Amino acid sequence: MRKVLAILYLVYAALIFITLMLIVLPFVLLASAILRNEAGKHTILLLLRCWAWAFSILSCFWVKTLYKELINQQVPHIYVGNHGSYLDAVAVCISVPQYFSPLGKVEMTKVPIFGMIYKRIVVMIDRSSKESREQSVAALKKDIKKGQSILIFPEGTMNKTAQPLSEFYDGAFRIAIETQTPLLPFVMVNNRNLLPRIKPLNAHPGLLTTVFIPAVPVKGLQLEDLPQLKQKVFDLMEEAILKHS
């Protein structure tokens, strides 16, 4: 019986997801067609925040945000968060207060409907291509230079391990040091319990909590400091996940 209810719930949530995406899509296409790059992206992110709130309420995947007041919204940040569920996109849209450019996998553009919106706001990366990696890094640095925050999941993909976090890539920390932009770590707690990546039939309604951690300054750091910086952020995020779980 539990499995049947889980299937019905997933079908319901999927229908809500698709319906809301179909509602938002025409406005996204219009914004990308008539507005310049930055204005268009900001408008699309605003539309996605509306979509995320509606999906959260109607699907009963509620999002709570802690310590947002720690963020100095007058300066750009490199947001780095854990990634363990498809719900992360919803939580990020609701919780992150600044406009930002996210880094995302190019494979997601193949998802029907969602992919059409995704490619208009995300800096895409094909990790198998050195050229793609270099282009994505250049694009993110360009956004930072314009005063725009960026968002990177340093795990690179969804965490499928039993540990709170999987190993971090260097990219976010290298960009932080090279642009001297502070890192803003955050964690999403309970995301893997509400909608597991490996066992989606265990999905159920509930509360996903986003917890912001004080910004980590990088002023004066050099590339040789990257391993220590990466480990520091890893430890802060792991501690926050364990504390709030």
C-alpha cells in the first residue's frame, strides 16, 4: 500500500511540475527574446522563483530558510551548496536572495520543457570537454566581474554516497581565489530523504531546510591555498548538515 501511495504522490508531483513549467515557459521565452542578457536572466530567475514557490506549496515539499540575514547582498558571492536531490533546484530558487548565474550540466538541456528554460539561465558545462570547462569558467568570471553572484555545486553531481557530502571539485575554489570573491556556503538538509535520487519511491511530503553559513573570505589567498580552502568549506558544510539533520 505504501508503494502505491508513493507512486501516486510522485505522479501528482510530476504533473504539478510539468503544468507549472508549461505556464512559465511562454513568459521565459518572451523575456529571453525581448530583454537584454542581464535583464532577461533576472526576469527568468524571478519567474523561476514564482514557479518554485508554487511547486513547493502544491506538492507539499516545503522549504524553510535559516540565517539568510548573514548574507551581505551588496557584494557578489560564489554560492556553494550540497547536491543530493532534484528538489535542490526548487530550494535554491526560493532560498538564495541574490540574483545568480548557476553552473549546470549540459545534459539537462535534453529534459523536455525544463531544458528550454534551463539553457536560458544556466552557464552550461560538459565535464568531458576541456574546452567546455574553460568556456564555462570564463563565463562565470565574466558574470562576477559584472557584480553578479554565481552558484556552483562543488560535488559536481548528485551525491549518491551514504556520506553527508561527496568529494569536492576544485572549480568553485579556484574561481574564488582568482577573482578574490568570497564563498557563501549553504546546505540543504533533508533533501535526500524527501526525494531520494536512488530510491524515488521513498519520496514523501515534508520540510526541506536551507541553512546558510557565514561567508568565507578569500582575500589574499593564492592558488597554493586552494586545498586548505576547499577542506575548510567542506568541513563547515558537513558540520552544518550533521547539526541540522
